[in-house]
Amino acid sequence: MSQSDMTLRFDFNNETRLFEHPVKIIQTSQLTQVIAKLAEVEQAVEQGFYAAGYLSYEAAGAFQPYYQTPAQGEMPLLWFGIYHSIKRIDAANEPAPQPIALEEWQPQTTIDQYQQAIQRIKAEIEAGNTYQTNYTIRLETDFNQSSSAHCYDVYRYLLNVQQAHYAAYLDTDRFKILSASPELFFHWHQGTLTAKPMKGTAERGTSSQDDLVRRDRLLASEKDRAENVMIVDLLRNDISQVAQAGTVNVEKLFSAEQYPTVWQLTSTITAQTRPETRLTDIFRALFPCGSITGAPKASTMKLIAELEPQAREVYCGAIGYFTPDKEALFNVPIRTLMVDSVKNRARYGVGGGITWDSTAEDEYQEVLDKAAILRKIDLPSQLLESLLLREGSYHLAELHLNRLAASARYFNFSFQLNHVMKRLEEFAKAHPDQLWKVRLLLSQTGDITLNGEIITPLDQSLTASWAEAPVNSHNRLLYHKTTLRDHYPKVTLHHECLMYNQRDEITEFVNGNVVLLIDGQWLTPALSCGLLAGTEREALLATGKIAEAVLRRDMLSRAEKIGFINSVRGWRDVEWDGEK
């Protein structure tokens, strides 16, 4: 690859910047040259150029000689391109990326090794050598399609499914870096320095209600709050080395940020830097970020060097850019994929903060949660509601709009209630007569599409039989109404499939909820079994006409009657077709 072909892309803070055709590459694999090369980068920026690139974690010893790191890997310790200009693009106009499955990842650390490392960290905590250690492992896989074009497609897919605020793609010839990082290392502009450490993680819930419970549990977690405040104190101390006296301030403590697979606990610290401060001074004070080392930093980094056999390289280093108007913006490269196009291998680092209260089981689960972006993630492009319009009035409109709003929050869709209501009112005024099924589609950007069809009387009874295969109650798409429907069996208006989950619990029909009359009481499956909270179901639960229960498949034989319910067709009696 020629130097002119190297492309860097930064998707920081919802703005996309491209750095193309570098006039110069500044890089080094020698620790003793890191400071000089970074000064060379600063000099180029002072001359009116733009600089963009990365520092590897193992460059830390250049800034503080007592910082110990794992043995250096094959990537340069420092790599920056120097550019005449940058190009801003509107990523919203790009075609949607195709789903890409990144499978067959192999942990380079066994479970036994992981447990032994946790035990060692706890022993060091007991000895007073560390309070919190950010212990990480590596996952690797073959990556035969390591061309620039394919790596760029993978990056765009990760950007789409992770929805990270500080994502970046760096094509440096042999090494391609695909960073879907949610974490800001620092932003330095016009003398204001901002850091936003991220510490504390919880897996997203499946339903909207379960999701908020998990968020609130994270915010209240003593363990996660203790981890977060430890790192906040560390960064306050680091920042004070370049700050004007009395200006270091914790702007926000304990904010929960939503990402497609996890909730993250963040805090925000600001300060005013001293007039003589240079970029090298900031890196000397802050690098590497305390959120990916632990505290105290020096002794904990020594422990990490002993426990982690592989270099972290750009993972846990810093990726960012520096502009002629003295703005520097760098992320902490977590959730970052490194592709070696010579060896056709990809590496992904993942880890978490270990404290005295940590357990190996919980921490290993957190590692799996954070690695979830490597799996194929189905994110809907549209949310869906089907409403009954009767003589100008919508049936259960409030419940429909509440459900739509909850799913919009869950999937990070733009949703403006007044706009949606206005569109529905316009449709109702234009169709004042007859019965209509109104199909409402909401896009990620908040655009509304309405379609209507006249509801005709039913001329056949409804039959039903078992679905051929179970659904997975952990599939979050079951809990939200979207245009992604491939996980549902094919049915007709007159024949339905009754679904069940991996525990042999009844869930729902494809186009409606199920109710069973057992021992004189109408029962409907509990939401946790894996189903959509239908609006007709919610209305009937509120009146007490039906009740929730966990219904096993073998309980169908006890049902005196079977009912199908949804808000468009109401309540329909079901004739069972086949063995119960």
C-alpha cells in the first residue's frame, strides 16, 4: 500500500472526519524515541497541519520510566499521519452496512488462568499493592479477508451495532484498527481539558422494563460506584499535574450510558490547563488512562505486566487527532479490533476492573458481555405498531404509543410524541369511516410512515398448532415490535402457530398473545417467558379479566378454552389443530 492510500476515519461525538493522503507518517517502535516523535507531531500541527493516529499502551514507559508494561508487540508504539486538511462527511447518508458475523474467537487465556489471575490480584489487594486492577485478556481468530475494503466494511458494521461515541478506523498498511470505543480519554480545546472515565458495566435487559431495572441496579451498585470513584480520584490527581490550581472539577459523577449490549457507568472531570501546557505534557500526566490500569497506577501496571503475557498494543492506548486550532481529542481504545493483514489474524482485547469484592464468575461474565459486539447483532431499522382505527378513534392509542416510546428508548431511536400524534390525527381525519388497520413505522431518525387497510369481516374460524422449534427467551427482539420478523414462523389470518421457549414454556402466537382457560381462570404467559407485551393483553390484565402465569407446554391439555388476542382483531376463540 502506498502512503497516499492510507485512510483514517473518526466518528467522534456524532461527527465523521476523514483523514486522507498523508504528507508524512511519523512512527516509531523504539521507546526512547516516543517523546521526540510526539514532539515532531506537535511541531507539524503548529505549522498548520492536522495529525491523527495512535499510541500503544506499551508506550507508557516513555512518559514515566517507572511504568512497567507487558513486552512490546509488533505494532509501532506511536503512529501518526500528518495531513493538509480533513474531510467532514454526513454518515447518515451512507448506505446501511451489511451484517457481518465475526465468529470462532478463541480466548488466549484459559478459565483456570483467569481464576488464578483473579486470586493473585486479590492477594495483592490484601497486601496493599493495588486497590483495583484492570485485568484484560485477548481473543483471536483467523481473518482471511484482511483487505482494506473488507476491514472498512467490518468497521462500519461495528459502528452501526455498537453506536459508540468515540469510534475510529485506522488503515496503517499492515495493521488495520477498528475501534468501536465508547470512552473518551481526553478532549483538550482552548485550555479546557475534559476526561470521561468509564468504569462499571451491566448487561442490557431484554424488555424495556427489565432494561431500566438493570440500569438502576448499576447506578445503585456499591461495587461499581466504588470502582468508578476510585478511577475518578486517580484521574483528578493525574489532571492536576497540568491544571491551574483549583480548577479540577467533577462535573458529573455516576452517569449511566446506554449501548446496544451494555450499560456503562461514567463520570466527567474538567480542568483549565496551565498556559504553557503542551500535548506531550498531557500525555505525560495522563497516559495510559487510569480506567484501563487501576489504582495506584504504577504498582498496578507492574502487576498487569506480570499477569498479562501478551502486549496490549493499541488496545488500552490512545487513538485520536490534533488540529491546528489546538484541539486534541483522543479515545481509550476499548472495544477495539486489531487486524494483522500479513498474518491474516485479528485480535480483540477485553477486561474489567477487579476489586476485593469481585468474583471470577462475575468478572468472566462481564468479559463475555463486553465481547458481545463480536457476535452478529440484529438491530431493527424500523419499529412497528398496528392500531385499530374505528370511526376516527384509535383503540388503545395510549398503550401503543407508550410501547413505541419504550422501544425507541431501548434501541436509541429518535421519537417525538407530538409528531407521531399529529400524523395519526391527520390519518384519522382523512379516514373517518369504516374499520382500519393502521400500520405505523418509526425509523431510527424519527421518520414516520403510515399505511392503512380496511378490516374485512372474518369468514373462517381460527385454528392453531405448535411451532416447529422453540424461541430463545433471551432474544430481545421477542419483546419489541419491529420489522425484523425472521425469527417468527409463517402464519395466515386463519391459522396460527403457538410458540414456546427453550424451557418448554408457552410464549405467544405469532400475531397475538395467547390466553388459556384453566381451572376457571384465564391465564396468559408471563413476559419473562419471551413475548411481546401486547396492548390488548395489557388492557385485559389491568381489568383483571386475565392473569399472568408461567404456562408449560403440557398445561395446554388442561385448557378448557384457548383464546387469541390482539388490539386489531380483539378476542378470537381458537380451535386446536393437532396434539396438545
